[in-house]
Amino acid sequence: MIHLTYSNRTEALLDALVRRLDARREAGADPLEPTWIVVPNRNVERYVELGVAARLGVAANLRFERLAGFVRGWLGASLLLDDAILARVLRGLLDAPLLADPVMGPVRRYLAGAGDAPDAVDLRRAQLALHVARLFEEYGFSRPELLAAWTAGEARFGGTPHAESEAWQRALFHFTRIHPASEGMRTLDEALEEAGPPPASEVQVFGLSYVARIFSRLFAELSERCALRLYALNPCEEFWEDLETDGELRRRRRRTSGAEPDWLFEDEDPFQLSVDTETPLLRLWGRPGREHVRLLDALTECDFSPAFLDPLRHHEGQEEAEDALPLFRELSAPTLLEHIQHDILSRAPRRERPTREVKDESVQVFACPSIRREVETVAAEIWSIVERTPDLSFDRVAVLVNGPDRDLYLPHITAVFEEAHQIPFNVTDLSLSSVSPLLEGALRLVDLPTTRFTRPDVLGVVTHPAVRARTPEIDAHQWVELVDRLGIFHGLDRAAHAGTYVGDDDLLSWEQGLTRVALGAFASGARSGDERFIDIDGRRYLPEEPVLGERGDAQLALLLRSLMSDVRFAREAELSLSEWSRFLGALLQSYLTPVDDREETALRRALTTVAELAALDLDGATMRYPVAHELAMRRLEELGGGRGQHLADGVVVSSLMPMRAIPFRVIFVLGLGEGRFPAADRRDSMDLRAARRQAGDVTPPERDRYTFLETLLCARERLYLSYVARDEHTGDALAPSTVVEELLDVIDEGYLQGARGRIVLRPALKRHEAEGIARVLPQAGAEHR
């Protein structure tokens, strides 16, 4: 049975979850049986864990799972997902008979586009395998009927522009099913047909914003075998599944009959309403949430428990709730932010005229001249709010960055927050390489065999702290100076310069440099005033004498000889992925030395990650290093890290997506420039889902817009939006994101007359000219004086 709870506020969903946990405890549930809670990410897990502990006094025996992990645990490991599908797709792209099939012509042409160099072809092979494996997995989530047809030997796009693409994808998918290692493997759709009992008698699913279509069936199958309780965010308490977006309206008006099969015309929205007067922000940004609500309502026949909270309720004489708004308690009227949230909740029609005359600062936009000034403005505003609000702690403030710009903003946030009287903060979704020097060194090391072996490539490895940790007594500058004296620029040896202006002369390479160092150990050179060359195999070398008592030359030579040997092996060998996995593990262990417990943990994670490549080895098929390199680099780059303790160590700094459903009293969203957010809707010519959208499909811009809507609804007191308003090179004006423009249009039209001139603030070009910044940044204050 499914028990569905809706709310526009995550706090209310958490209260409902806690009441259920308490009821189970009161009913005598086995205290040794864990409570299974499915959450979207680690941040929501932490939020739930702290919330349960705060309300019940303890958060014990809670077993958190991500949805994919729960599915694997329930349906078994023999699912064609993740590594299982990637291994088989990669094996298919290595299979000569399959690639020779006429239908695989597009794949052959793509691989040949890299030229005749085997390494370039293998790089494309690995990249294509990663991309196609992701497509097949997503077909399983959103087009299970397509995979079922392919398994049955049927084509679904014959006679359409997508026929050629379907043909080679169908042939490759067929290979993944008939490979001997695929015996017993099942698609998710097939596994649901044979699903056994779940791992618990009751499962809680908390905070999922939306899911692919197959998971609605999964919920239905699960609910027949155990009690399933869904706690879902729903921005609108009214029936809004009939709300048609602008894009849907345009598509419906131009839809005509054609030659494509009937199954392509499954209606993505059974309701056909023109909604020009509808709640504008729901219409502009709400499609993924609307589809999710529709799927859940279909599962429960619209039977749900409402837990909606109207943000205007405490202004109507009702008892003030725990999450009331201290910053604005003194105001007699609701804030602008509350009005917007209320209208979304109640599906209020478009307002025809502004209703407010007073700006209350609950929604503000910063148009900043640079990223640095943007972050400095945010830091100054954080201190201003905290100083004016004694009960506002730093951990109730979030600074969220548009995901693709995270690495641009984080160095500025770190530097500015530390300068601004050390604002406490934690970062929740860093890449591990950005906080772990050892992992950054691991990435350099794994990448080295694919480089031209230039001076920056090699010195970036040999002078890296994790590599030099074994010889801390050596000054890295000695090695840099030695390489400069030796005239080393690029190339392992003279073969790297064949066909270039260098010709057959042994110049510029690392090999000639090491030869000179070796000769200098027993022959005099320029340092002794002897500039005679030594002939070796017809080539002349000038010995490089070591400085008296200096060990650095010899140690660098030994390290480089070892690296060069490993690089030569990697470039020439053809190994199975199991063997490449062992090679990479040995490579990391041989050169990287952790200096503390944190780096020891990072090394273990890196070793575990490269060891997982062995799971992609189905039958010992061999391949060149670029394939293993691409797979290993992707996995190492995806390792996550963090700084501080989430929701406990000050201001929460994160990219936008992981924090989308977590409430904060004050939220800053940075990086909302035109073309930066939302993501562009780039069409993938391989993706057969583009032939016809179906209910539950979510494009990247729709994903980002709905994330923005959820963020707006999770701001309890203030919402700040910021962007860079000037080009850093030309000084030309830059526009904000379309979501900022749309929000300003809605506010100006229905809430606050002249909104653009009243809530859009433009910080000064020079920081000492901005009084707020000069006050909290000591250096800026000194410049001001």
C-alpha cells in the first residue's frame, strides 16, 4: 500500500516522517529492524538525520539509501545498469565482427574520424562507450518499451529519420544481451516482472523532486510487497496537473500527423488547456514537478495526506509556527517573498497590477562587475544580516552556486570568507581533487602517459607534494633549475621529434637530459670548465656535473627513469581492463605518499576506484591505455569531497542541485548570468528519445528551472540572486539569466511597481567604494581610508 504525503515545505514532510517513526516505535516495532529511508543525496540524508535527532532525541537505526542503491539491493546485482551496461557496450565496440556489420557504419565513421592513430581511435571508442551506456541506461528508465522491442528483435523507428541511429544502437544493444557474460542479466523492466520480497516491511521515500517513468512502476510493485510511504514536495496545493507550459502549448499547436508510428504520439499531456492567465512561475518553471505529481497521483488515485503550509498564515492572527520569520516579524504586512510563495501554493492567477508599494528586501538581485565583487557583496550582506538578527546563526544561511561555475567561484568564496573576519562555512559537493592534493596528484599521474611529456606535464608530477613526500629534504626548485639547465622541453626521447625541425639530433627530450646527468657522475663538464662533448652512438652529449654535495640531481634522475619506464610501458602495452586496473593501482602506490590521515583516506579511495575497472572486464579482451585512461579519469574526477560538517559548521556553500529541497532562512544564489543558467538544451543526435517527448522527460533547462523554483520556495526569509553584469575583458554589459528576468517581470507586473529599479542593486566597481564591503573586509577598509 502507498501512503503519499504532499507538502510545499520540506520541514512539514520531515515532521510527517518523524511522526511515522514515532508511531512505529510506539506500536512496538522491532528495535533491531532498521528503518529504510530512500533519499536523493547525502545532503538530504544529513538534513533528515539531524531533524529526526532534534525531534526524537536520537536518530538510531536509520538506514539511508539512494534510489539506485535500493533498487540494486532489492532486485539483485544482475541488472543492466551502471558498470554492467558499460562493460558490455565497451566490449561491443571492441568486437571486430560487430563493427564490420553494415548497420554499424555510423560507428565506424565516427571512430575513423580520429585518423589512423590507434590511441586517438581508442580514446573515441572509450568516450562513445560511456555515452552510449548512459543512453541505454536512460532508455531503461524512460523508454522501457523501446528496450523490450529491441530484445524481441523489433525496430521501432523504421522509415523515420531516426532509423539509421536506431539500427546501430539496436545491434549494439543486441550484442550486450547475447554476450556470454550477459547470461542472467536483466533490464530493470524485466527485473520488476520477477521481483521478490523487499528488504524491509516498510520503506520511506523522502524528498525526491521527480523520478523517471519506470520508477512509478517500481513504486507500484514495491507497494504490493510492503508498506511504502512517499514524502513528496509539491509546490502547489491545488490541482495543477492540467497546467500547460508555454513550450507544450507551442508543440501542441504545431503537432500534425505524419509517417511515424502511432506509438510515438503517446500524449505527453492529456490536458489541452491554454493557460495565459495561469500562475506564471508554475507555468514557466514547474513542468518536472507537475509530471512527478501526475505520476504519483495516478499511483494513489489522488489519495494523499496534505501537509501544505501557507507562508501568509502567521499574518492572519494564527499562532506563530517554529519556522516563523524573525527578520520580518515587525512588519504588519507579508513580505514580497511570502506573497510569491503563497501565489504558487494556491495556484493564484496572474496578477494584473502591482499590489505593493514598499520594498521589504526579502527578494534582491545583485548585478556585480565581477565574480570577486559578487562574492564580496555576498560576504558583506551575510555579516549585515547576522549582526541585525541575533537569533540567525550562520548554518541557516546558504550560498548556492550554479553548478558548472562551481570551480570558478569556490576559490573566491574561500578567500573572501576568510578575509571577511573568517565567516565560518562548509562546502558539501566539492570534487575530491579540489580538496585533496594527493588525488590531484593521482590525476596528473594517470594522465601522464597520454601527454607529450612536456616540461609542465612532467614537473607537475615530480614536484607534486604527494610525490615529493618521500624526499622532503630536496628543494623542488633545484629540480626545476636542473631541467632548465639541461634544455629539456618535451618528448621522452628523440623518437618524439622524428619528422620535426629537430630531426634526428637528440635535443630537447628527457632522455638526452638524463644521459647528460649520468655522464656528469663520472666525467667533468661545464661546471669544471670542461666543455668537451662525449660521443655516444654518433651523438654528442655535454656532461652535467652535480653540485658538490647535492643529491637532488641523482634523485630526480632515478625518479624520471622510473616514470619514463612506466610511461613507455603504458604507451606500448595492450592489456585487459583487469590488468590495467592492477597497473594503475601499482602506479599510484609507487609514486604517491600520503602525509596525513585525510590523504591516506584519499589514496584508499583512489585505489578502490581504479580497482573497480576490473569489473568492466568481461572476457579478458585487450585494449590500449587510452581506454583505461579515459575510464579511470572519469571515475577519479567524479569522486566527491567536502570541507567542514554540513549543516553544522557555518554557512553552507554548495552547487545548486544538491541543496534544492533543503530550507534555509537566507539563500544566496550566485552565477545567474545569461547563458550560464539554465543549461542550454543541446540536442543529442544519438538520443532516440528526441523523436518524441513523453510524460516524465526532463530536459536540462527544465531541470534547472525547476531547481530554481524549489530554491525560491525553500528560502524562508530572504532570497538573493546575483550575477556578473560586465564582461571582464570588454566591459560590455551582460544580462542576467532568463529565470531572473522572468522573476523580475512577474514581480514588476503583479507585486512591486518599478521592481527592476528597486530590487536590482549594482555594487560599486571598486570594493573600497562599497561601504558594506569596506566595513567587513579589512584590506578593502584600508583602501577606503
